[in-house]
Amino acid sequence: MITFRFRDFGEHLGTRQLGEKVREQLWPLLQGEEKVCLDFEGVDVVSNSFADECLAKLLLSMSLDELKQHTTFIHLNDFARKNIALALKRRQQSLAVA
């Protein structure tokens, strides 16, 4: 298992620009055979914008089931967990309509 540490990008993950940068580094890892552990230890804030840009936009290239198969989330606080879940849900709904 590969560990991807979001803390390396800061304690407050808030902008779409940062989300895009992080997604670009995360995406190649998701293409491999190993499962990727998304570690949020030391991260206090994950904004909805960051969550959408970094994680939910992955649904443009893979299904939610594939994302779940390739990743596991650890050390998420309640605020981050809710924003990530909401971003994934909204993105999935927008793709279902399209």
C-alpha cells in the first residue's frame, strides 16, 4: 500500500488551485496496482472547493466504485469527511445527469 500524505501540502487545504496540484500528483499513483492510503493526519481543514478539485474530479476518469477500490481514507476529521463526501456526491450526481 502506498501512503499519500495530504499534510505535505498544508494543514488547511482550501483552494481549487491547490486541489488541482494535489490531484495531478495523486492521479499517477491511482493508475498503479497498489492501493493508495489517503492520509489526512495533521490536516485541519479540507474545503469543499479543494475536495471537489482534488478528489471528486477523479470521478471524471474513474467510477466511484473504482475510486473506493483503489483508495482508503485515514485520519479524517469530521469537517473534512463531510466536505469530501459532499463533493463526491455532488460530482457523481452531476455526472449522472450529463
